[in-house]
Amino acid sequence: MGETITLEASDGHRLGAYLAQPEGMSKAGIVVIQEIFGVNSHIRSVCDRLAAEGYLAIAPAIFDRQQPGFESGYSEAEVATARKFLGSLDWDAFLRDTRAAAELVKDRGLPIGIVGFCLGGSIAYLAATRLDLFSAAVAFYGGRIADFADEAPSCPTLMHFGEKDGSIPMADVEAIRKKRPDCTIHVYPAGHGFNCDERASYDAESAALAWRRTLDWFDRTLAG
């Protein structure tokens, strides 16, 4: 359903992106931000599922600045390799690459949403606070959102967390709730990465409910 394209960020950096489009007219566009595993089969699947719901979906390869074309699976060795990117997080660069994807949607005259997973969840939240482009945002288990929770999103923002997530303490989730009563937060009886059916932590029931809530959120805020 999708294709690989090239985007250009404001600083001239060129990066890959996966673009999935619906068969008919797009009702809105959604920027999809990857986990640390790159724009892999899971992220492409998310884009394809959004396209099937009538949304143009685009996932920028935000690690292209460090390693062009990087993607991986979820074996122990692959996870260890992917985690190396966490040692040098350039949030401003992530936002430039996110903006490049959003500008493609904007140029097509569509309202823009953003959804991110894991690291991408934190970037989606930060983009909702610092980029005046989005009409809605959704963050799945963003581990650094607590660090940025003093910054207010400029659009309706939904967050999903797992109560069994070993990398995001529930104390962080409660801190976010306290600082951001303007956001909607759901907690599920699941662990980190529960939305990804390629991971051992996949929780089908929680994933289905979070996905339905995500689609309802975008339908209401972008396509309503």
C-alpha cells in the first residue's frame, strides 16, 4: 500500500520516509513517529492501517542522520543494537525531521495529526508542544514525556501507557497527569510496547482498545 519517499528538512538534511495513502480522498494526514527500531515492518503496518481508515500516513526515518535506512526487529541482539541511538538524542533534529513530514501533509491542504511509539511517543508529545502544525496528537508509552510535561501541547493530546511497563514508572504517569490535566491519559494492564504484535510484550486486548481510542481521537479532532 505504501512507498518510500525522500524528505528534506529545514537544515538541508535529506531523509527517507514511508508514505501510505488511502485509495480515495484523504480525510486528514497523520505523521507516524518510530520506535528506536526504525521505520520497520511494525511502523509501516501502522501507516498502512491508518491509510485503510482514510488517512494519509507518513513515517519519517528520524535515525537517518546517524544511520541511513536503519531498521531492526525485536530479538535481544537487535534491541541492544537499537538502544545505541538512545545515547545521543538530538530532540531539535527529531523535530526538524518531524516538521518535514508534516509539511508534506500541509502542502496537500490536509489537517495534520501525529502519533508516536516509545521514543516516538515522546517526540510526538514534544512536537505537539513546540511545532504549531498539529491539530491532534497521540503518544504511546513515551518514556521521556515526564521530562517535558511542563510544556503544554497546542492541540488535543492523548497518551497510552502500560501499568506493567518496566521502563516508565507509574509515578511518572501520575506526575504527567498532575501537570497536564488538559491531556487525556489511559493506562492499560500491559507492559512496554504492548501495541506491537511483533514483540513479546504485545497485549492484544490492550492494543485493540488503544487503537480504537486512537482512531476515535483522530476521527473526532481531524476528520470530524
